[in-house]
Amino acid sequence: MCALTLFFVGLGAAPRARAQIPDDGFLATYYRGGALQGEPLLTRVEPVVNWSYPAGESPAPGVVPATDFSARWEGWRNLDQAGMWTIFYTADDGGRVWIDNELVIDLWYDHAPMTRAQTKYLSAGYHLVRVEYYQSSGGMTSQLSLAPSGMFPDWMGEYFDNPYLVGAPRVRVNTPDINFNWGEASPDPSLPADNFSARWMRLYNFAPGNYTFTATADDGIRVWVGDTLAIDAWTPQQAKTYNATLYLDGVTPLRVEYFEQGGNAVVNFYFQAATQNFPVVAAEKWRGTWFDNPTLTPPSVCQTDVAQLQLNWDGNSPACGIGGQFFSARWDATRVTATAGFYTVKLLVDDGARVYVDDALILDAWREQPPTAYATTVYLDTGAHAWRVEYFQGAGGAQIALEIAPGVATFTPPSVPAADEIIVDAQGAGWTQGGGAAWRVVANGRGGSALWTTNNAFLQPLRNWGRWYPPLTQARNYAVEVFIPANVATTHNARYLIYHNGQTDLALVPQAQYQDQWVSLGTFAFAGQGGEYVALSDVTYECYACAKIVWDAVRFIPR
């Protein structure tokens, strides 16, 4: 068991008076059943919300059962500065988080451990935080943390004077890398040499592909990658190395937890693109990975093989007991090209799909739509090529058909965006900019040009900034994507702010990783009443003037 969580929680359906809620911890209330109703089984003050233990164990043995209970944690959090703060929460089974009575994370359904991160602007001073949780069966996890985003451009490192990650951290610091060998010494004068623990957290925007995570520790270590507990070695041990390989796409929360019991203290963690990004599949076989959600969010449900991608489910279950609506799938295959030349890729899809060859996006139809045909042409060298097709189904019909044939396409789909997409280009309608005079124009942007500057390390009065204001006319969810032109950006920490429906979210994009690609910032609820925008400044928290940052087009796709 890993005692209680990390930061703050607030409010329930009926707010309590502040006098009943502690300023330096959480008022924890436990109930029988999953509805937070009836006479409480237990009420006590807990320093943090950080429970994680296997099936059969309870947060209060003999008082609270190991299954079929619910809990509420409420506490006041005194923020020492105003700015963008990131809330991390992991739950198994259901959980949700409020800040000042606003629901910021909602995972209120049965599931394996899932992690969500939400970034929003918070003023300095006291904020009421509430976490609600229910446990159905199996293991229990309820873990909360909050961190000021701007102070930790790399890893936010937190160090505790106990081996359980309990209480307020003694040290909180930005860490470029997790690579420490303290021997028999202490990481900091405020910490003991033995029986301490640490947690490092960050958000990272992954280009689509498989990544290998490597961790070495003496003693215990756990690594969370999004919703997946990728490495679990939470035990006293000599220095030992562990590996895990996961498929990732987009902004993903990362969390590394470590404890030292005695003797040497060693911890090292890094990740890199896997040597083989796609599984090798028998000729003409596509390996399908299925997800019980429309966003390809792990964990997957199962894997199946098909000879051809010619599938029409017509509202029925596609595989593995998944319902006929709101699911997604990814198919991978290695196909050998016998003759170099141009090949035509034809796609018929309802709803959305993307097609990749050797990790390059060649066809993007990722939107809700009736059955729609697309085609594109790609040049392929002789030899093996890795193909990947991603698909999602919203509501209504569901089908996908893919054909790859030699020669140039006789059918060319429209190059203009779909009518329901809205694109705002830098220097076009809906664009505004400000700051210094060092703007530079490059001719290879999506609309014929893009803007770039060198970066500022920190906030400066004359920093360059740009905003994209979309002409949205209805309240609904929009997927937001930014276009990164090739051979311009070198920054690994472009910080996009999405102002929507009265709140602000932060998305980090390593622009240097992308070449003439649309990159997702996520899906957000917009009010559609004007004044909403995406913003980007030249502040990257990298060394001063050592990186280039680029402004190009932003598109908004109804979801």
C-alpha cells in the first residue's frame, strides 16, 4: 500500500463550512456502497490523497470494506502564486476532482487505473479542492497532485522525508533528467539518507509510434505512462533495470515514483522511440488493436488479425464484445513493395481514419462523417514498409475500406478542408500578434508562409506572441490542431494556451519533432460566442535564443 495522495481536493454536492475542512490536509469521509450516501463508516483527516493498493486491502481495515465503498476528500490548498497549474489524478475505479466547485476531471465509471491531467489558470491564495471516489472491485487507486506548470518546464521533482510519498514534499524542484546516484548519501540536507521517496511528473507530446521506457532503481520504482502502470517494481532491491514498450500518440502525463529504504540510492529513467515502431505481421495480414473508446486511449481490449481492411459493421459489435458505437481501432502491417514507384491509396470511411506509411501521415480523414471516399498517391521504394491505419467510430454507421494499388490515382479528393472545419492562418483573418520587432517570415508554411522567432527563456515584457481567434458560432466540442511546417522550428517546448468556455488549458508541443504535420492539442468544449482563442508566445523555458519557434495555421474540427 502506498499511503495517501499528493495535493488537494474540494467540494461535494453541498459545500461544507470552511471551519470543518482542514487547511493542511483533507477531511476524508468513507461510505458503504458507491454512491457517497448514508451514515459515514469513517471520518478522519488525511495529509494527502494518495492511495494505491492491490485487491483485498482497505484504506481502513476492519472499518472500511475492501470493495463496494466510496470516499470524499475535501481540503483547502493555499497556492503561493497565480498562474497555470496542472492537476493530475489517477483512479481505479471511478473518481472525479473539483477545484472551487468546478468539475475539472471526471472519471466516474468502472475502469482499470486511469490518469488524467487538466491545466487551468488559478489565482494565488486558498482554493477548495474535492475528490470523490468509488471502489467496485479489484485494486484501489486514488491519487491527486497539483503543480504550477510554468515553474517546471521539464520534470517536477518532489522529495518526501518518508518512503511512502506522504505529506507535503520537503523539496520541489525542476529536473531536466531523472538520473541520480546518491550512493549512501541524501539527495538534500532536508532529507534522510535512507527511508525517503520521490515523485517526478510531466506532460509530453508524443509523435505517433511505439516508445520504450527504461527504469533502473535501488530500491523501488513505479512508472505511469498515461493510464498505464508501465513498470511496477515497488519493492526493496539491488539496482535492477526494467523496460516497457507502449504505443503513444499526443500529449501524455508521465509519472515516476521512487522510494529508498537503505544502502545505495539509485534511480534512472528515460524513454526513446522503439527500434521497430510497428509489429511485423504476416504478408497481407493486418494486426488490429481494439479500444472501447473513440480516442485510441489505452488499455486496449484485444487484438485480432484480418487479411484485408474491408470492414462494415453496420452498427454491430466489431470485435471483443465492444459495442457498435464509440470505439476505435488501430491496424498495423508490414507490406513488401516489389517495384519502386507511385502507389495509390484509396480509403472509404465512416467515421474517421488516418493512414501512415513508415510513420509519415499520408491521409488524414479524422472527423465524424457519413461514408466518404478519399485517395492519395505515395512514392514507395522497393522493400518492406510499415503501414498503420487508425480508425474511430462515433454514432451511426461504421465501416472502413482500404485499397493500395500501383499507379497514380485517377480520383483526387478535394484539397480544401471539409466544410465543417475552421482554419485560422497566421497573418490571415482571425489572427493577431504583438511583442518585439524580431518576427521573421518563412515561405514554406501551410498557407504559403509562416512566422518564426528565436525563443525567450522566461516571461519578458517584449516577448512575441500570436493568437488565433476562430469564428465559432455554436457551443460544442472541437478538436484543435496546429500545423508545424518543415525545417523551421527547433524548440521542444512550445506552450499553446487554449482559451475556451471561460477556462484555459495548456498543451505542450515539441515542434522540432514535426515536419509539415497537423499536431493535435486535444478536444475542448467551446461556447461559440466569440472571444475564444489559441495563443502561443515565444517563451519556452529553454536557454535564451537557442531555439526557433513557429506560428502557422490552427484548425478547429467539430466533434
